[in-house]
Amino acid sequence: DEIYDHLKTGQIYADVSASTPTVKEQVWHRIKDKGVLFVDAAMLGSLPLDKHKVPIMASGNGAAALYEKMTPYGMRITCASEKAGDASAIKLIRSIFMKGLAGLMLEMLEASEHYQVSDQVVKSVGNSLDGIAFQSHLDRLITGTAIHAKRRAAEIKGSIQLCNEAGIECPMTLASKNKHDLLDSYNFPEKFHGTQPKKWQEILSIMK
């Protein structure tokens, strides 16, 4: 509201706040009658580190205009869509994985340091993950986890007990156990007649 009266037709209005898609849509609906080109701009990297070259995911009716204007200055902008909120959705959903992964890494390292097996654990996990496309990891881990959720939940119980015995708080591991229990409730082995599906979309289509 503070800048509403100063907005003019053809201006590029870039909102780089870390707001939810709903908030970005509300901002757009509030100002669209001014004829501005609105950009939902989500930064996907470190601003202090990358400065103006920080990767930006952009959406909204002004995303293409921002790309054309600022790319020559070295800004790294990717246009997601013309819908306000899509860029913020991508950023915040991506954070579920990136921040969650960091949390899991920390719990893993706390436990491995306590038991003095960090080198072996890191090497073992690296052997499982290195050199494989992320899409392949998604398909393998999601489908395999769905089919074997019951057995894997039981294994995670052991991981939780290990952390408890070491005096290590493990909220991420507890959350993983709860997610496996949820997957087990869908009874995927019966739904897929004992076979393992190939793509993660097959699991999500049932969970919907």
C-alpha cells in the first residue's frame, strides 16, 4: 500500500521477499490494475556470496522482461512461468529437501562421530549416491521405500535407539520413522501385486 500510488504502467515490480506463493499472488492481485509487470523473484543461492549473480527463479507476467533487462548485467535468471507464486513455490518446496538434507547429514555425522566411524559412514553413503543422476535417486528411493516401508521403519527404530543411547537428539530420524509408518499404511506391496514400480509418480498418484 505504501508504494501503490507510485506504480506506473510498464514498470517492472520484482518481489524478492521469502513469502509464500499465496502472499505473492495477493500482492499481484493488489497491484495488477496499475499495469505493472510483476515478478515473483526467488533467490536460490547465497546473496552475500554471489551478490547480483545469485541464481533467481522468476515467475509472473514480468519474468521475461526482468530476464531481458538484467541478464546483460550478469544476473542469472530462470523464467519458471507467467504465474505469480510459482517461483516462490519452487524455492520453498526445494528447501524442504535442501534444508532437510542438511539436518539429516548433521544427525548422521553426530552419530558417526560418537561411534568413531565417520570415515566409513561417509564413504559408504558416497558409494550409494555419487555419480548417479538425481532423477534416478528419486525413482529408486521413493519406489523402494514405499514397497519396503514396514521393514525400513523397523530398521530406523534401531537408528533411533542408537542415537538415544549416545545421548543424541534425532528429530529428523524420528520424522523419517513417522513418514515410513505413513507409507506402510498405504499397503503398496498389495497395490502393486508384489512388484516394485519404476517411477516415483506411481507412488504419488496413490498418495493423492
